[in-house]
Amino acid sequence: MKTIVTFLLTGCGLLLLSFTGANTRSVNPNTGKTTTDLSITFKPDDPKPGTKILFNANSYGRGNTYIWDFGDGSESVVTTVASAGHSYSKVGTYRVRIHSNDGGIAATLVMVTN
């Protein structure tokens, strides 16, 4: 498993941390398919409570079904496109996770501030 950790210091002194764990083109023993390299990006990068955030799965494999867990206790969302929208009602740091049908897994942290 490849691990990428990204740190970003914003102009107002906030530290944003992004963690991505991605499979590195290995074969899924259950399906025989090549697994995907997968990561998550989102906009806006400084979300406020109630703001809809657009998440994108940057997939480099053959995944075509994605399960999104937004880390706030809401129900997981299944999409057949590599994006999903979500908003958070409260200030906090949320761990967003995604799984693709070919075995790709990624996670990132989203900090929602006022």
C-alpha cells in the first residue's frame, strides 16, 4: 500500500492534512481485476457549515462504483461516477473515505470552520 500525506498551511494559519492510501496496481484476488490508484480531492477547500462540498475520486484504475463515507455518521453514498456532494452541519474535522469496486481505498480529512 502506498501512503501519501499532504500538509497545507493556509493564510489564516490553519493546517490542512490530507492522507491518501492507495493500492499500487496489484491484482484483486477475489475478482482477478487490477486494483486502482485512488485519491480524493474536494472543493471548496475551506468549507463552512451548510456549504455543499464536491468530492472527486481521482481514479487511475477500472473502478466504476464508489462507496463514500463522509465521517459524520450519515449513511454511506454509492455512486457510479467518481464524484459526490455532501455538506456538514457542524464545525469539525471529518475523515472522508472512499472504496471503489476494484479494491481502491482512499481517505482525506476535511476541516469545516466558521
